[in-house]
Amino acid sequence: MKVALAHEYFSVHGGAEAVVEVFHAMYPQAPVHALFHDAAYGPLPGWDLRLSPLQSLPHGGGLHRLLLPLYPWAASRLAVADDADVALTSTSAFVKGLTLADRTVHVAYCHSPTRYLWDQRAEYQASEVPAPLRPLLAPLLDALRDADSRAAARVDRWIANSRNVAERIRRYYGAGSEVVHPPVDVEDFAVGRERGDFWLFVGRLVSYKHADLAVRAFSRLGKRLIVVGAGRERGRLEAMASDNVEFAGRVDEQTKRSLLSAARGLVFPAEDDFGIVCVEALASGAPVVALASGGAPEIVRDGVEGALVADASADAFADAVERVERARLDPSALRDSARRFDAPPFRARIARIVEDSAMRGRA
């Protein structure tokens, strides 16, 4: 069985990149197709990267956003070898539109239907596009949504990273899917012998991650919060933060793990598709205070792994943090809960789906 892999692009390390790294470990000889590989991402030694024409254009430092109109065309220029039995794509946008032979089965692991084309289009325009340009952007987003629908129609088998995403695949692409939660190698994380005096926010500092809710909640509480991540919102967040809120910027993986192992908890105010850092926190023995929306309720049970917050307000998050502090949840029990999402079962399920898809052939 010959497998080809694909991923949107390699720009920053996130949950989607962690998934495709597991795919590559499972199929190390498979070529990996992507729109581009940013030098800031770091090298991928031993990977057979097949990159689109966008690789030759400036794309670092956020410039890739300017290339958005070219993404569907660039994806179509990624041609998978005709002898591939299965193309396994890690997708949240246009790479699922790569060119495949008629016989090649397309299995798409979907992190999210393209949010800025579907359910967060208005929020995207409000936060990312200057007001005078928004009327000009609307026709482009319409065209991109049509391209996204056409690419989705070529997928033979969908895998959703959460029940939340499975419902959105059904709503926007009219397709069923199997839910396989993203993997976290629990053994890569450790429970610290002593918890520190701080909570964590971990994520990109962009508007839809709602770090402002965490910053305002902890400014009210007076408890120490370390904000891990970088992004366009940092200046605005620093301006509203009190002295007990610290900004660590982007940190390496080992530093993140050390912080999680010592943190009193993780605050997660985003409506995310899954929320892999929530599982990483539990694997480190840290409870999670999360918005009761998106994929977080599939990870956090209120009063068991932390708290779920129904109201997206700073006051509600502050109250939930205090409730979790009083509960004194057992770090060992939190780590055991994280094993629901451990990497070995993920690899086994993906392997079974790929093998079964190759045996069945095209849908």
C-alpha cells in the first residue's frame, strides 16, 4: 500500500502540525505535499517535501495571508503520484484540493472546515480586514468558498478531530465523518512535584483566541497569569493587563511542558475546534478552565477535569478559576483522564482507517 501525505503549510507549530508529524512517523517513506514550508518553522530532516509554487514567493512573517487568493490554484498544482493508493491529508483549508489520480482514495483528517469562509466569516472580516476593504473582499471569499466546496466533494472519507467538527463537516460539506481526537503523547508530559503560584494561557495572540478574557479575569483576581504565545494582539493585551499578568512570548516545546507541569491550571477562553493544549495540561496534572463551546467539552468535564464556563465574560472565568482552586483536583487523576487521548490508540485507529480505505477503494 502506497500512502501520500498532505498538510496545509508549515509556518508555526500547533496542534495540526503535531498531527501531521504523527502521520509522518507512521508513514516515514510517504511524500508530504504542502503549499509552503517557512524557514522559521525549522527543518524537517528526512521528510520528502513536495511544495507548491507558493514556496518561491515571500511567505514568512505573516506575508502568506496576502497569498490567500492563490491557495486553491497552488493546491491544485500539488500532484500526488498516480500509483498512490491513499492520500491522507491534514486539512483546515485548501490543501484537500490537491490533484489525485482517479484511483487514489482521499482520506481527509479535518481540523476544521475553513472558518473564515463559513461560520466565522464576519468575525474574520471585522478583525483582519480594514473597513474600507471589506466590500472588496466579499466576492473573493465567495469564490474561495466555492473552491473549498469543490475540493471537499473529492474527499472519499472524512475524519473529524472532534464531534464539534464532525457536525460542521455535515453542515457545510454535506458529509458524514468518523471522530478521532488528536493525539497527545502523555508520556512526554510530567506532573510537577509542586505546583507553582501561576496559571497559564497558551495560544496565539489573535482575536478569536480571546486571550483578553483571561487577561481581564486575572487582572480582577490578582492571581499570577503567564501568557504564552505571540501575535498581533500582544500590544493591546499588555495595555489592559495588570502587574500580575506576564507575557512570555513564544516558547519552545520543552519550556511549555515545564510551565504546564508547574502551573496551577490552564485557562482556555477560545471556541476552538478541539483544544489540544487542554489535553496537554491534563497530562501535566493541571486542571483546565475552558469555554463550554467548541471542542473543549469533549475534553473537560465540569467539576472533574476543571470547569466549563457558559458565559464568555471575564467575571465568569474569574469565578471558575476560584471554584477550581477550591476544588483541589488530584493531579494524578487529571493525568489519567488525559490518557483518553493518548497517541498509541490514535495511531492504531488512523492505520485501520487508511488500510480499510485502500481495501475498499474510491467511494
